[in-house]
Amino acid sequence: MTRFFLALAIALAAAAPAAAVESGYTLRPTELKDKPFVDAETVATLPEKTQVEIVTRQGAWMQVRTKDAKSQGWVRMLSVRLGDPNQKPGGGNILSAIGVGSRTRPQTTATVTTGVRGFSEEDLKGAKPNPAEVDKMESYSADPAQSEAFAQSGKLAARDVAYFDETGKPLGKKK
């Protein structure tokens, strides 16, 4: 009996890569791009719930092919959800019970974070001044005459800007 389960496990493991093609569907009408760039040429617009096969991933982009193989291109990753749009939760066969052939994902809330990580307490304690970097930073500054010349070259005009105190009340207009 143990040999039977071992043989079954080996057979299932060998069969798993054959079904490794990821598929999904569009969450909203989505532009299919020629290349993985926002300003790339739009090849087509895929309607909501268009089923796609994921060919490859690159950064925040997925190269996809429609199920009917009529269109192929790049879409933003956040426009695609993995799985079948008509899939009902909780499969019903023995293979899905052990996780084979099932592409369902746990229900989670997506979190996207961007930014710079902070400094640790040790980083702050060990910080030392760097005069060379201060000099470099100061070299980027512009005096009022340079600033005005730059503004005129860009056809910019001066405007009054209201300043506010910490409670949000206007302090008056300054130039």
C-alpha cells in the first residue's frame, strides 16, 4: 500500500509541470501593449474578464496571449487576476483536495508598497558628517538671477502663493 502511494505521488509530481501554464483574466478593460511600457503602441483593448495565458513576466508587466491566440502583447500585472473568471470557490475532486491542478489562491488583500526604507537605530548612532557631499549638494544651488533666467527661458510667470499655519488657516499671500 505504501508503494502505491509513493508511485502515485511520483506520477502526480511528474504530471504537475505539464499543467504549469499560468492563466488568468483581465479585471477591467485593459490596453494590450506592443512592449512593456506605458507609452508603447496599443495593439488592442481587451474587454473585462478576457481569458489570457501568461507567457512571461517582466517587472510590473505580463506578456499575455488571449485564449483564442488572436492577440499577444503586454499588460500591467495589476490588471490581471490568476485563475478562471467563472471558477467557483472550493474545487470538488481529490486532486484539488491535495493541491494538484488547482490554481486557486488564498483570499488576501493586495498590498502595494513603494518608497525608501528607513534608517535603523544603529545607522543613526553611527552617522557622521560628509563635507564632500555637502559641497556637492551646494554646487546644485542657483542664485536668484540664475533662477529668474531659468524661469524666463521656460516662459514661467511669478504667482502669489498663500501660506498656511499648522492649523490650516491662511497667513497671507507671499511672493
